[in-house]
Amino acid sequence: MATGNDSQHPSHVELKLLDVSLKHAGAIISSVMGDFTGTVGVKSQEIAMLRAGGTVELYRTEESEVYDNEDDEEEGEETKIWLKLVTRVETKSILRSMVVVRLSGSKKDILVIGSDAGSVTILDFEGGKGRMLHNPIFGKTGCRRDTPGQYLASDPKGRALMISATEKRKLVYVLNRDSTGRPTIASPLEAHRARTIVMATVGLDNGYDNPIFASLEFQYEELDDQDDGGVMETSSETATLEKQIAYYELDLGLNHVSRRWATTALPSAC
């Protein structure tokens, strides 16, 4: 029997489903070592892993003494070392890259992750639980060749990080800490270069001078359409691409990123 006000009683209920894997993926995309929880002793280490399926796992090495002979413990004493799972974070995304960062004056490390979300994510594992500190968005979602996230590099002093796309785009973020010790991230600085394919990036140890990032890349020429039906023809010069190691410097005083110099690399470099 219908009431006078049917709008208060919806005719259907929306059903939302969430897929959960019964067995986690075993393939490891990347792994780094560090002190993420701040409770690692002298003899133990912590390892962060990116697994296929969008899972971030944190392990800690544990060791104990095992005795082969219970009657004579001194003769059969052995040390057993294994990995203990500390925490697991399900991201429901495609994880692409990862780097560990320790800010200046900090006693523990934080984790920076690049994914298909069009953003860079900073995770903190204090207390053994994953917590997202920052997630600035810079592009579209999806694994696109011009959206940064494929390559990550950090300054060894923890002052900045570079996130790069497969082609053209590079962004540099300046890292710092506020008065409470919480990590902060500044607006991105662009270091784009047209017609450039990136193969790898790494942060160089430059002491306390301006941070420098090295990028293995090569630049391709523009191909013009020909008159004979728009067929693309490649000359002998463009057929042989020269790989270079380009050095990008972050000027902390001017808050600017520039491509300082480049050197020729071997064709087999990767």
C-alpha cells in the first residue's frame, strides 16, 4: 500500500562491489631498504616492496637461535634469519616506481611511490601502519607516456625528488619539514624537454650544494610528411640515435630547475 510521500522511500538500493584477491600476487616490481618505522635495531633491516596488483608490503628481518640438539645446545646452536611482514597496504592501482627518502635531520625514512593515479604519493610507516602524508596531483590517470610516474629519483640528502615520464615531462619537488617535524612538499618545478625519451633517472650525491639529477635519455628529430602520399622517410642521421646522460640542477636559491650539461653515453647503456 503506497503512502502519500513515495520520495522518502527509494524504489531500489544501489549495490557497490569491491574485488578482493584471495591470494596476493607474488611478482615484485621494486624493492628498497630503509628504516621506515623508526624501531629498527642494529642487526635488523626493513624492506619495502611493490607487488603486482597494487600492493605495498613492508618486511623486517628477524633472527633467532635454533638448536639442532636439545641435550647439547652449545654444539648445535645456529642463527635463523627470516622476513616478518610488518604491514600491507592495498592501493587498488598500478604501481610503477618507488624511492626511499630521508629528510635532513630525520631518524627514519619515508616512501615515495609513482603510480597510474597521475600523482606522487608519500607514505609514512610510523608505528608499523601505512599512512599517506601527501598526494599532489599533476596529470591524468593511466599509464601514459607523457604523464610522470614511470621513473623516480631522490636527492641523497633528502631535499628534493624528481618524477619523470617516459617522454618529455619531468617534475621536481622540493621536500622539507615544518615546525612539528612533519614532511612538507612544495609545488612542482618543470624540467620538460620536447622530443626526449627517458630511460632512467638517479639522484647524485652533490653534498650540500644544489641537488643534481642524472637522466639517461635520447632525443629524436621531427619527421616531416613527404609529398608522396604522406609517407614518413627516415634519414641516416635520425636512424642512429645518440644516448646521453643529462644533468639537471635544482637551484634552491632561485627555485628553478635547469639542464646544465650532457655527455654521450654508450649505445648499450640502460
